[in-house]
Amino acid sequence: MPADRIPSKESAPDDRSSFMDSARRTTEVEPILTVHPKPGVAKPNPILTMDGLRRSFGGLTAVDIDHLEIERGIVTALIGPNGAGKTTLFNLITGFDRADRGRWEFNGQMVTSPSPDRLARRGMVRTFQLTKSLAKLSVLQNMLLGAPHQIGEQLWAAPFRPLWRNQEQANTERADELLEQFNLAHMRDELAGTLSGGQRKLLEMARALMSDPALVMLDEPMAGVNPALAQSLLGHITELALSGVTVVYIEHDMDVVSGISDWVVVLAQGQVIAEGGPWKVIHDEVVIDAYLGRRRAGTSS
Amino acid sequence: MRRGKILLGLALGLLMALAVPALAQDGADHGQTQLNGTIRFGFDQFFEGVTITVADSSGAEVGQAATDADGRWSVPVPGPGAYRVSIDTGTLPEGIGLREGQESVVDAVVDAGQSRAVVFAVGEAPKGTPFGERAAQTVFNGFKFGLIIAMSAIGLSLIYGTTGLVNFAHGELVTFGAVIAWYFNSSWGELNLIVAAVLTVIVCGMLGAGLESGLFRPLRARRLGIFQLVVITIGLSLLGRQLVQLFFGAEPLPYRDFQVQERWEFGPWAVTPREVATIAVIIAALVAVGLMLQKTRFGKATRAVADNADLAAVSGINVNRVVLIVWVMGAALAGLGGVFQGLDADIDPFLGFQLLLLIFAGVELGGLGTAYGALAGSLIIGMSTEVSTLWISPELKFVVPLAALILVLLLRPQGLFGVKARVG
Amino acid sequence: MDFDIIFGNAARAAFGPEAIILALAAIGLNIHFGFTGLLNFGQVGFIMLGAYGTSVAVATFGWSLWVGIPIGLFLALALAVALGIPTLRLHAVMFAIVTIAAAEIIRILIGSTDAIGLTGGPLSVSFDAGAFFDLNPYADGPQDRYGVGTFAFTGQQMWVITVGWLLVALVSFGVFLIIRSPWGRVLKSIREDQDAARSLGKNVFSYKMQALMIGGVIGGMAGVIDAIKTSGADPNGFRPQVTFYTYTALLLGGTATYLGPVLGAILFWFLREWIESFLRQLAAEAWLPGAIADFLEGSEGIISVGMVGLALVLLMLFRPQGITGNRIEMQLDAR
């Protein structure tokens, strides 16, 4: 799959008219769809705004985004072919990697020194492509780790149980609720390492919700999950959005995206080549080229 | 050439001085707890009237003596324990002083009834060798030491690269090389050291093959965790070191050959032929390994395995065979490194372990898993060790590279040439 | 061959001051490695500073032992901070090597002739631990022995042992309290996957630092006991293998368990002394061929340390979870 087959951003403006059509037709459905669907467009109520974000590894530019906004309270899908820079973008925004340059704003505040834990405490939690369930801790302990502001996590209070017992109890109740919701209640006291791959994805997602986050970033939540479980995962994502949480998720497969996304951002070679409503983006020629170019190359080799 | 002769004499003198403890102990009157020694230079110069002072550990003077016509002195001490012995260099004849790097105060521990010899290596006083010349010499020594580290590091680095194993017993492979060569050279058949070194390389290669096929390959098949493997290598390291202590003993011993050599002069450098040979052999070995990794099929296979062992296996590379060759090569080079190190600093059971920390430091400084980084890191470690002796006491010289390592990692956690890994 | 003597010796080592020192060192290491996953290979550095801090304060500066002990512990704490700042962000293997290096740096500096005025350098340092032994409630005449056969201690030893094991119990209980708390849970999450802990809002560096400091101070306590027991400190007693012995004890007993390090330390000294005593008795046996007896003579210590190495290998091969650990947890570890 030669990377040069993927069309670059220069060809995008030719397709602008079709984006405008789509926007007009769906005006009544969602306020987000009144937005002019072009790369880097401004949105009514963004939770995350990126500017001039750039990261390169050696000679390879993994992420190069002029401007991108993520709308609050909806489900945004981040799609793109392999090596498009999706995970790198996640890593930059969540503080797991350092950008060469650029800045971004989260929840109306500039992110000055991005550190993963600080961003998480501000309400931006993420999951990982390769799940990071904590194998030698029980499922319940995994959940409790997700709870924020725990008094018992401070060393001075740790030895004195009465100081944190009540909070621990409340967190346990919340954890049990979520486990019930994610069909993991029966595994509550098992070690997380004994869960199946799909169950780990569920656990990771449920654990992320323990902190009542404002923004949840899911890195390929459906990867390696059996179809039945994938359906339930999709259901959870939709429910999340309904409860007011903003969701951004990475997906490799365009077909999965259309069902649950309100907005789709397409990345190729680190750049935003298209964004808009799912139906329109999927039929965008630039996007199709980006994908099919890759697929054609893949089958011919 | 005059200087060459003096250096030859110096080396001989030192050799004689090293032999003194054995002589002194044998001839001593048992029951008398004392410190003694001989102040001499070469075979024929003994210095009379040199003042030696002995103090106990609290600093109180225990006794004083002056050397007799044969340069001998002895000071009885009240009992077993640690004493500080100092030589009054002012009482040495004009133009004679302590050899470079020698301290005028030496600490010695005596057991009850023991006669403990204390060596002050004297020679032509270092008439303030110009700083530039000393600097040039330490840079040379550091370069040579760095090369020894680098050669010993190849195996460690390649084994880590291909199997993810951090081998804490790698230092014992180095020790083993030094010791085996010593046995070949001094005990079994009294072979010439060059022949002994060749045999040692073969034995060490076989040892590497045995370790891989007999131990580490089955362990990989059992999918033991990284940490368990590290602990196993630590266990092997302890075991190996104790075995060397058991059979070889704890006393440092030199090889029979190439100890005393006339120095060649190149500009500011005075080097012995054996040092030149050491450097030439190591550079040849490093170039050979580099070419092999870059050019040959085996080299490509090695790099493929290091990159992704599973993928390499799927593409038809015999991973176990690659790893076996890496082990054989790594162990053989480590053994050869041990021979050179032993040639430089005598052989003792801790030779390899002491080097291991510096090997690790070199590999880390360059960046874990980068071949050229490891070479550069090793050279930096070797140089900083030796060059530091220009300013600080030689007994502290190992502090410098280790401290440098910590400082570099503070600024660049991935090492000088390493690349940061991606998360997720 | 007198097995009563062998067992008596082994038991004395298993409950004597050496086992206490090893137990404390292993409890500290358990916090680092067992609970937090920090591959600290320089635990001996903390022990050394505990021992030297105490010794130097009393011997060189002439301060009271009760001032010296906190100084020793404070130095161990300071080492944790100084070591942690540059190294806690490193890859586990790099952390291991840097911690070994740091402990070696300290040992070389303390043992150098330039440091004679302060630490005694290569001559070692000794002080009067009278302040501690003045409180000794055990009768300490030259004839007083507590125990049976060779499993017996002097009054002074009894006092060290009593205080030492009480300290071990106290520290173990403290560790239990903090590890079962949400704080301990965060440590374990860092051990399992520090990026996961970060993504859940935990300040990984800060927790690692806290763990390093607590485990380091407990290592410092081991050093303090060592200093009091020997009334001094010797740089040669703090070589890297001390850390390896500590790992052996910890792995023998079971990592990430509350009693593992203590049981491991007891077992370590019991076995090591048993082997050494056994070999010493064996060497004296008349039926043994002279060559073998000569070979054994004086080598008992070397062989028993070699056995420690062999034990480490066998332990990892056949019971990696130690005597108290959980097999299932170990299997999850094979990643």
C-alpha cells in the first residue's frame, strides 16, 4: 500500500458543492449538520479545538492539522486508512505524546502543559487500541481506579480506613451499576486478566465512565471484538451520547461508522481531508479514493 | 629509546614489587604481626633511609621505620586490623618518586600473626609530565577501554535485540573468557597467549551455544516473563562468579605472556605492542560484525528478528538459528573482551561484573537496541573513565561514567541515539 | 556429622539480626518491585545510607545515636528523591541499571581514601552503640545465653533481635494498611500498566516517587539495624549482590504479598547457613577423601553463595510465585 496513492488535501475543494447539498438537506435533523462540511470548519459549540497541530517521526509527518473542532455532546468518528495518524492524534491530544508544534483547547481552556493524568482529571479520558485492563487486579478494582478525587488515594489518608470508607462504598455502588449496564456484573470479582478480549474492551469503557467524563476518546473500540459484542458496544456508545457525554472514536472500517456517528472526520497522511455527516462523507470521492486507493493497491500486490 | 628502556624497567620493577607479598609472607616470622616491604626500582636499585610511617585507623601513629641497605623495612603492629601506611617521599633520592597514579598513603589490613607486605611502586619521579601529554595518554587508554567495552557489549545488545533478554550474566561470560585464557596460558599446556585466546574464543562460543540451546531456548518456549528471565540470569551470574572464585580463587593474577613490553612512541603517545594489537583486533572484529549485520543474509535475518520475531518467523526465517548464532557470536566476543581486559588489568572473579555495569552504561547511553549507539556509548564510557583520572583519583574513576549515564538519561531518557516508543 | 549443630546454626541465622536486616530490605523492595513494579536494583544503596548515616553521625560528628538514626533514615529518603527525579520516567530495564549504578557510585565514594575523614573510607567506620544497649533488659553477662544448643543468642543479640523483629512486625502492618487502601490500588495499577493509570487521571510519577521513598526508608531501617548490630559500617558489605540477595528473599517468600518478604528472609538465611554449616561439618568428616576435604575447607561460604544463585534459577523455573504467591497471578504475568 504505497502512501502516495492516498490523495492529498489539494483535491478536496473540488467536492465542496456536494458537501453543501448534504448540509442543506439535513438542516432540520441536527444543529451540527447546519455546519458547512469542509475540513477544519468552525462548529457551534466545540469541546475541543486544535490549531496547527503537527507531529513527525523522523522524516514522516504523522499528524499535520491546520484546524479541527470537535462538537460537544455528539458522537464523532475519526476514520482514515492505516497510518493516517489517528492514534497519533489521540496520543497528542490526551498528552501521551508531545506535539512538535501547535496548540489545542479543551472545554474552553487552553491546554498548556499536556500531561495525560491532568487532562484525565479535567474530564478527558481515553481507551487504547490494545486494551489496557489491569490484569492482576479484579474487575471491581479496575472500576474503582476510574473514580476521581479519592481521599484514600492520598498517602496521608491511606492508612486510616474511616477517612475513605464511605467514599469507597459510594464508588463501589457506582461501579456495580456500570458493571451491570455493561454486562460484566458476573465477572466483578474475577481478575481482569481472565476476561475475553471483548469483555476487556467493555471493562475499559466502563472504567472510563467512572469519572463522569466530559469527553471520551475510544481508540478502535470495535477492533477484535466478536460481532454480537460489537453491537452491544455500539449501543453503549449511542447511550453515552444521549447522556450528554461527547464521544470521539477511531474506526478503521467505514461501514461501522455510518450507524452511530453524528459527524465523521477523515484523516489521511496526518491531514483532515474531509469532515461532515456520515452519509455524505462516506460517499465523498476524496474519501473513497483514500480508502479504495489503498484497497486496490492492497489486492494487486 | 631511552624512555622505552626506563618504562621497561618500570614494568619490571612493578612486576617484582607484585612478587614481594609472596616472598615476604613465606619468609616472615610467623606469630609476629607486622607490616613490611621493600622500596626498590628495577632489579638493582634499592633505596636506603626511606621513612615509612604506620598509623592505626584512628590516625594515631603506631610505628615508624627507615629502609635498610637492601631497601627493606618492617613495622610491628600491636594487633590485627586496618592500618594506614605512608611513605615520606622527601626521603627518596633526588629524581626518584612514586610512580604515576600511586598514592603516598596506602591502607592495609593485617590478620593476627600475619606479615603483610605493602607496596610502594617507585620509579623516576614524574617530572610533571606536560598536561597535554598526559591528556593524550588517557584519551588513548580510554579509547582502548571503550573498545573493550564495545566488543563485550555486542553480544549483550544483540541478544537483547533479538530475544528481549537482559543478560546480567554477560559479565561472567567476560570473566570466563579471561579465566579460561589464563588456564590455557598458565596451566593447561602453557600455551602462548595468542593460541590460548583463540581457544578461549572457541570455548566461549560453545558456552554461548550451550546456554542458548540448553537453557534459554527452552525457557522462551515456556514463555517465561521478562523479569523471571532477568532473575535467572542474575542467578547464573552469582553462580558463575562463585564458581570462578572456587576454582580460580579471588587473587588477581596476570597472564604469563606480553606483560613486559617496550613502548613505541607515536607523537605524544607511548604505547605497547600489545595495546596496538588489542585495538587492531577489536576494530577488526567490530568492522566484521558491522559488515555482517549490514551485508549478509544472516545480518538481514538478525535485524528482521530484532524488529519482529513473529513476523520474521512467518517470513521463513529460522529464528532459533539466528538467535543461536547471535549467542555464539556474542559469547565469543565477550570472552575475547575478557582476554583483553585481563591483559590490561589482571584477572579476578569480579573482572566481568565490574565491566558489566560499564557495558550496560554504554549500551544505555547510546540507546537500548541501537548497534551504533552502543558503540558510541561504549567509547564515551571508556573515555570518560580514563580521562577523568586527569583530575580525580583513579579509585574514583568508575564513578564518572556512571554519573554521566544518569545525567544523560535525565536529559534524554531514550539515550543519545534512541527513539521514543509510541504509546497505544 | 552433628545435625543438631547444623540446624542450630541455621535457626540462629534465620532468626538473628541478618534475617531482620534482610527482611526489612525485602519489605522495602516489595513496595518498589512487588506493588509498584519498579525494578529497583539498587536497594543496597538505601541500606548503605541508613547504616552510614547513623554510623557517621555518631562516630565522626560525635552526635547521639538517637540523632544518628533519623539522619540515616533521612539520607535514605533523600536518595529516593535524588534517584527518583531523573530515573522514574525511564524504561524498566534502564531504571534497573541506573539504580545499580547509583548504589555503586555511593559505595565507591564512601569507600574511597578521599572520604577517610568522613566515612572512614576503605578502613570502615565504627562507633559506640552504647546508647542502644543501655536499654537492654536482658542480662548480658559473659555466661548468659538464650536458647538451646547452637541456637542461642547473647543478651546483646537478644536485644537487637527483639527490637528488630518488633520493627519488622510494625513495618509489615503499616505496609498492609497502606497497600489495602485505594492508594495501594493505584500502585498496583501502575505496576500493571502505567499508561492505563495515567489515562485514569493518576499522577504516576508522584505515586512512584512516594513508593520509592517509603521502600527506601524501610531499606534505610535495615541499614540502621545493621549499623547498630555491628557498631559500624564497612563499604565492602554493600556490594550489588546485597540487592540480589534481597530479591532472592523476596522471590522466595512471594512478591506482592504481605508476609512474603519476611518469610523469604528467614528461609534465605536458614538455607544459606544450613548449607554452609553442613559443608563445614562435611569437610571435617574422616571418611571424606583428603582432596575433597581440602577443596571444601574455607570454601563453604563461596559455595553457599553460589547456591543462592542456583536457588534463584530453580525458583524461577519451578515456583516463580514463591512459597506464598498466587500461581494464577503469575500466569497472567507471562506477557
